Amino acid sequence: MNDLASEPKPAEPQRQRKPDWIRVRAPTSKEYGKTRDLMRGLGLNTVCEEAACPNIGECWSKKHATVMILGDVCTRACAFCNVKTGMPRPVDAAEPENVAEAAAKLGLEHIVITSVDRDDLPDGGAGHFVRVIEALRRSTPHTTIEILTPDFRGKMHAAVEAIVAAGPDVYNHNLETVPRLYPTIRPGARYYASLRLLEEVKRHSPTVFTKSGIMLGLGEERLEVHQVMDDMRSAGIDFLTMGQYLRPTPKHAPVQEFVTPQAFNAYGAIARAKGFLQVASSPLTRSSYHAGKDFAEMRAAREAKLAKTR
């Protein structure tokens, strides 16, 4: 008879120690608390909290928050993402006006709007993005608007056409990683479909800024990252972000490497040489980190480039 009590127990997953360059202070400022209370008072979700962003303390203390519309439950289950997966609740019809109210109360010059994937909706949630943009234009017409959308699987063409017509200043959609890792890291998406989405944005509006980002530390090779940069430039993408992947929980994909700040600087230099208007590359870079400042710099870079051709 086997003695089950004597059998060795499975080893607990070891907690990876973060290097010094990736550590941040816990949020404690009064302004952080005010931003948190405003978002919760208006019933708004933020990717800052839902994705456990390491920059939340810094950004919220400056009254910068990335609003996550269409609920807090995603219909996908990406191996890197901390957002809940399941059947989402009905769309909140009051959300567009609540987002606009938050932007006005925070005095935002630039706002980033993202969402969960909503494969359950006939338009993937594109119409709701449009309503949020329209509400912001009515309430805070001087606020520049950056959207970070899902891939609208199977609904891309109509979704992109509707959103671009609403006039966002920046259209962001993240590729997240290199093509080889998609089956394990982003199984519900397709690399070349995401590229086509960003190409479609430029086809509808050549002047809208397009943006995309990838995470490093998931096991990608250096030349694979270079190829992603080339693919992005072929799709006309203006702005590239690169940041360190951080494992949200032991159930998520493990960190294969903590990429050094020096390596991020090298990647950034290569990206600039390839012709991106704007590049943000550092361990703590995230899609919406310093988005307003980066947008202003990108707009100035385009104006300077156009001035040289006149």
C-alpha cells in the first residue's frame, strides 16, 4: 500500500526576484488617492489597476490614468495579461459621458482609452469607442485622444472605418510579441491580422498617428525583434513602445529574461534608425506611460519633417 503522506509534494513556483532597475515605490501620494477615488466614483475601470501597471503610483500622482472601457472582463485569455477572462456584463451606456467627466475633472490635455476584448459584441465594441470619442470632443475639445484597441477579430474593416472616422489623434494597437510566440502568448490573435489593422488605419486616414508596442523578456530573439520593427515600418507605424514583461501571477507566462536598460537603449537606437517618428524603450515603458509628452514630441517631429520637404 502506498503511503501518500510520504510522497513528495509538488514544488511551489519560485518567485522571480526583480532587478533593481525594475523596482518602483508603492503609491502613497494624496493626488494618487484623489485619482483613484474619482475613477471609482464614476464607476470607471483603468488598465492601470486591472493590468497591475508598475507605473500607477507615478501616473496617478500626476492625474494621468488610462481608462479601460467596455467592462473589466475580457473574452480572451492571453498568457501575459492580468485582466479577468469570462463572459462580460452588458455595456454601460453611461460610460462615454463618465469618461468625459473624468477627463474634465482631471484637466487632461491627453487621454488614453483602451478596452478589453469584446468578441461577444456584433461590432467588437467599436461603436462604444466612437461614442467615447464623441463625448470627449463635446466635453473637453482641446484634449487630444489616444485609443488602444483590440484587434476586432472578424470585424476589423468596419470597426476601423468607424473609429477612424470619429477622429482620434493616435490609434494604438499592440503587437505584444514576436510572431513565433503568438501560439503560446497571444493564442486568440494573429500577428499579421494585427499588422493589417494598423495598415487599414493609415489607409483610411494617412494623417492619424499609429502606434504599437511589444514586451521583451518572453523568450524572443534579438533578430526577431528587429524583424518586428521592419514589419511595423512597412505598415507605416509611427510610434514604437518596448517595455519589460512582468509576470502578473504564477499562472501567467514566466519571465524568460530581465532585459537590461542598456539593451533597451540599443533597441531604441535601432528603432530610430529604422525611421519611427517616436520611440519609447525602457524596462518600465508601457503603452500609455508618458503618452501625452510622447504625443507632443511625435507631432513636433512630424511637423519638422514636413517643413524640410517644403
